Amino acid sequence: MNTRYDILILGAGLVGSSLACALEGRGYRVALAEASEPRSPPPGFDERKLALSAASLNALSALEVLPRLFSAPSPIQRIHVSRVGDFGSARLEAREYGREAFGGVVLARELGAALEARLAELRGLDILRPASVTGLRTDADGVSVQLRREARDDEIQARLLVAADGTRSFARSALGIGVFEHDYRQTLVICSVATERRPDGTAYERFSDQGPVALLPMGAYYGSICGVASEDAPRVLALSDVDYAGYLQTRFGWRAGRIQRVGERSAYPIVRVLAERISGTRSILMGNAAQTIHPIGAQGFNLGLRDALTLAELLDGDDPGDLELISRYVEARREDRERTLAFSDGLARLTSNPSLPMHMLRSLGLMAVGNVPGLAAPLVSGAMGFRGEVPALARGKA
């Protein structure tokens, strides 16, 4: 089999699938290749939660993905930020910024299922699944990708390759693009929790020397994220449910009342992986293949989605792998990407520094953000996904 496409997307994760949706009706022949089998619905209490910014909700609604969710996103109406040992805290209310919510929380696998349902309706899209990449080469005329499908080898050719194949991207390595890595030496322990007080639309972020703790409102319960030192992670994961509830209570505090139940825990080591560049000959890196960042502030998928929206918006019906177009994409993503990366990494380092001067600086900062009118506006705007050149779909425009 030898097939030619205009655009080949490697990776049918959340970002790759979103790009495929955004390309509908733009006149290109598109293929989406993914190694895994389709996801199995439906998700439940123990599923991972995902915070979507207001910009992402706008875009996913315009792409007709949100209506296919099993349940509507749980709105984040306010954000409460504090740190153990620091005085002061910041409480941000969406209504004070003229909005009903800063964003919403969904089950990650449910969003994946909604995207798959939308993909099945798209015209001009070929889904190649399961298909593993075994080889890749590029030249000035196009990209050739070798895929292993059902014990046979296929060669797929495209004018533009979009690598959305994750943190350990095969395509990135094959393109000779190196990475900058930083190990935060932290592990995130994630689980659902039921608390004495029913969630009221508040998302909590509490920092400490050990790492961040967050509670995201999700209907009648919360999605919890607890950062622990990597060397302590095996001990924390081995705790009984009762003991872990006590541990999380100690780390988080009592703002949501007593923690009454914890779900199954999963663990994710936190490593920052940034591509040295996000483009190559007739190729673009996107999502985690371009940047895997600290989950603090919930910016990862939201940033990757804006990658996808920007590319779709720039395509004008001509050669999608044209050098000038790729250069325009890189420039269009520069400000948003750099500011988001600086925010994520800076916040992670700032909030984990135990020094006395940093303690004083953070405390004063929390008090100022919570009490000085207008000071938090740039932070709020960025958290909602409105940084740099915001794609039209993220602004709620068709």
C-alpha cells in the first residue's frame, strides 16, 4: 500500500484528534495514525480529571466535541490559591471578571471518547488504527512514513507531517530534533476524593515544600492531585485508603471538609521535556511532542490545543508543508508557548523554594493578588488561555 495525503497526523491523543477535527472542511486529504486500539467507554469515579480553560471550552464547543461528552464540564467558578507556611491567600472569582467560569473540569477519557465520536463523522479523514510507525524520512517534496498495520508494512506519503505522538515522540527522534529535559524529582499522585462538603465550583491549589496539592470540582466529588518527592512516592502509594485520606488531609487542610473517601491512585513522575525546535522539513511538532510541562496550573493540554487551532487557522488551501507557512506557524506560536512555559516552570520553582526571602515574597504576592484590584487580571487571562495570538475558535468565533 502506498497512499498520498496532504496532512498526516501521528497520534490520536487529545491534541492530534482535536487537530483532525479543526481541519474538517478545509479542503485537505488528512490521515490520522495511532498505535493503540480505540478507548473503551464509559469512564467512572477513578478516572483522571482534566481542567479545560475557557479558551479550550470555546474551541471544543465550536468543533462540536463538547455536546458529545457524557456529562457537561463542571464549571470552575473560583480559584483559591495558598501555600503552607506563607501568610495570605488569593481567591479569584470569575464573576468579578465578567464571566460565569474560568473554565471547566472533564474526565480525560470521556473527552477522548467525545473526540473519537466526532472523528467518526468527519469527511476527508482516514483513521489508520492500530498502526505503529517503523520509519520516517523527509525531503523538500514531502514526507514518507512506514507504518506497520496488521502484520503488513505500508508506506504513507504526505506533504505535511504533524507529530502529536507524545512525550517520547518517535517522529521527533526520527527528525533529529533533540530535547531539553528537567526532572523535578516529584511524582504526582492522582485520585478522586469525596469530601464532607459538596464541591461549590471552587478549584483549590495549595503549595508546599513537598509539591502542589490541587482539588478540582467534578460534580459531587473532586479530582485530587498531590505532588510528593519521587523518593517518597512508593511509600505514599503503598498507604491504605484510610491512611492516604489522612495524608492528603494533612497536606491539603480542611477547606473542603473531611475527606471521606479516596479512589484508586495512579502516579506520574514529573519531567519537563521541551523540543529544541518545533518544526522540521515539512513537519511540525505539537502537544506533548513539542512540550511536556509541569502540570501546575493545568496548562498542558490547553496549550497543545491552541497549537492545533493555530495551525488549522493558518492553512489556506495551498501546500500545507510549505516552508513559509511552517515559519508563520512557529512565529504565531512563539509568544503563547514561551509565556506558558515560563509560567508553568516558574510557578513550580517559586512555590517549592523553602528559603525565607522567597517565603516573604510569596506571601506578599498572594496578599497583593487577592487584594489589589486589577493585579490578577493578566494571570487570569493567561490561565483562561488568552495569551499571545489567540486562535479565532478559542475566542469563540466561527
